[in-house]
Amino acid sequence: MLSVYRNMFRIPDLRRKIFFTLFIFLIYRIGTAIPSPGVDLDQVELLTEASEQGGVIGLINLFSGGALQQLSVFSLGVLPYITASIIMQLLTVVIPRLQKLQEEGESGRQVITQWTRYSTVVLAVLQSTGISWLMANGRITNGIPIILDYTAGTAILIVTTLTAGTAFVMWLGELITQRGVGNGMSLLIFISIVSALPAQFTNAWSTSDPRAEFAILMAVFLFMVIAIIYVEQGQRRIPIQFAKRVRGRRVMGGQATYIPLKVNNAGVIPIIFATAVLYFPTLLVTVVPAGESGFWDNVRVWVDNFAGAGQNVGHNGGSVSVSMQLLYIAVLFLLIVFFTYFYTAIQFDPVKQAETIQRQGGFVPGIRPGAPTARHLEYILSRITLPGSLFLGTVAILPAIVSLVFDVTFAFGGISILIVVGVALETMKQIESQLMMRNYEGFLA
């Protein structure tokens, strides 16, 4: 493994890409430390000492490296871009115009990418407006407003700053993809999460009493890392055989290849969807005016308790009952399983894949081309999606289960570990491919 790092820096071109990526990381981390105009730093310090956030707010704070908690310039991070990309992928399935653009190749993908950028800016404006208003009123900051003088001018300035910061982060991610190593957006999320790990380890060590609690946390942490690596590398290879064709004196075709279907084909997208769905009722309750009594007041109280359970998942203690936390965990698990099937069905179309194989003169050994091949692919996809969905759900709820069973505070979220390990594996694969193209013999030995 040490030879990997040694060979990475032997190639001048690859070395420049790595240093360029590290330089972008430095710029990004500096931006996350610069607060937006109008933010009261004393209130931010009080909020930091209070408690951590959960739900979508906690997700944004995770993806921005803690920048949202102090409403810095890069508070929204890459989440608006991720949301816009997911929306465009969903629309591509139902809008024929987008399907045609996607099939046009590079030129069509460039048009879709441009629309994704515009959508990112629109989403950034909406999210920054809502989040700044909620933070100014203390709705999502444990009753601690971090913007004391929230006037129309201040709101416009904050929204403009956060939107510009999101556009700049999107540009930094694209620069890494074009001139650096790996996928830029994924690496920015990666560095955001990694930057918070030292503080989380330190907090876990200082709050563990006795030290056996810390040993339990480390054991669960290592188990999750190993399990994620094992599942992320797992795939089902469907063999494809191409028939031989004779053209003149040349014999074409006859090759054998395979379609790799990953066990976890959806990545962390189902967790993001499930978290957003669970937090949506909380956003509605904060907008509806509070009533003195009646049905809506009971609904408000129940939703507040449910949201409190989401914020306390993985953290021992709090005023939320264990039964409410168990309900939140169960609903989160079921939603993750559902969205895993949903997103996998969008990403991989067995009918279209079977048509492509047949058009290229290929077939699955023992399966007739056309509709039988599509049914075969759909059957295999449904079989491997089940363990993948259960794995994602287990990774998401395991910290909360450990917290409730062993009465300890789990400082590491399952989604953060999943992203860090997945991005690290993908980046190393890209570096390996570049080294293999330059004929580094013995690199994989």
C-alpha cells in the first residue's frame, strides 16, 4: 500500500493534479470559516456549546463541514448542487426532451449540466432565504438566534452571500473534476466530513466514562468501516456474449464481457431522501402559526417530539422518550429501504439495457434476447437490491441503536462514515487507473 503513495508522486502530471486538489481543499476550508454578514459570533458560540443539529439541517451542516452552524459563506456547501442533480435525474426519466438530450452524448450532457447549474442557484436562493429566517428566529438553533438584527437589507445581503458562496463551491468542485483527482463534489463533501472527525474523536474520548464506552465506539466504528468496504466492493457480474459476425475476410465479435451490478447501486442518495422526507413535517409546523389548543396544537407537539427524536438519534440523553426515538429509527429504516429500490429503478432500466445488448449483437448465455433478458436483469436487480437496501438502513441506524443499547453517546454518523469510505475507495481506483495507464509494473502485485 505504501507503494501506491510513492508512485503517485513520481508522475509529474499526477503530482500536479494532487497538489491542485489539495489547494482547492485549502480554499474551501478557509471559506467555511468566514461568517456571513449580520451573524452574531457570541450567539454562534452559545449555539456551539448547546447541542448538535439533526434532520436536513444536520445534513447540510455535515456536508458543509460545520459551516452552517455559524452561517459562514459556504454554509450550504454542495447540497443545493446535489439536490439539483437528483431532480434532473428524476426529470430525465419522465421528460422526453431530457431523455433525448442524454442520448445525444457529450453535447446533450453539457446542456443538462448547464440546467443543473441554474437549478443549483435557484435552490440556493430558496434554501438560504428559509435557513436565514429560521436561524434569525431561533427555530432550528435551539431557540438561540444567531442573527439579531434581521431586517430586509440584512436578509438580502445574507441570501446573496450564501448563494454566491454556493456558486463558488460548485465552481471549485468542477475545477477538481477537470484538473484534479477524483470527483470534485464528492471530494468536497469528503474533506468537510474528515475535518470534523478529530473533534468528534476528542469529544468521544472526553465524554466516555468509563473508558470501556470509548472502546465500544471504536469497535463499532471499525466494524462499520470494514462492512462498508466489503459491501461497496461487492457486485454481481452478469456475463454478456457477443455473436461472431463475418464481414468479408474479417471475423468480428465473439468477445465475452459482463455487466457489473453493485450491491449498493444507489450510494447515499436514499439516506438523503429519507432524511429530507422526515424533516419536511417539521418545516411545515414552523411555518404554521401556533394555536392555543385543539387538533393542530396536538399535531404540532407530536411533530416537535418526533423531530426532537431525530435530533437526539445517536446522542444519549435528552428529553425525548426512548419509544419516540425507536419510532424515528424504524421509520427512517423503512424509508431508506423504499428509496433504495426507487432510486435503483431510476438509475438502471432493465428494458433499455436489454435493448442495448440486443442492438449490439450480444446476449446473456442461456437467456433469449429481448424481453426475456429484461426480465432476467430485473430479477437479478431486485435480488441484489434487497441486501443493499438493508445494508444502507443498518448503517444509518446503527449509531442510534448502539447509543440506546449501551447507553453511550455515538459521535459518528453512519452516513458520514459511508461517504468517507466510499469516496476514498473511488478516488484510489481513479489513481490506480492512471498509474496502470503509465505501465507501473508490480503496482497491483
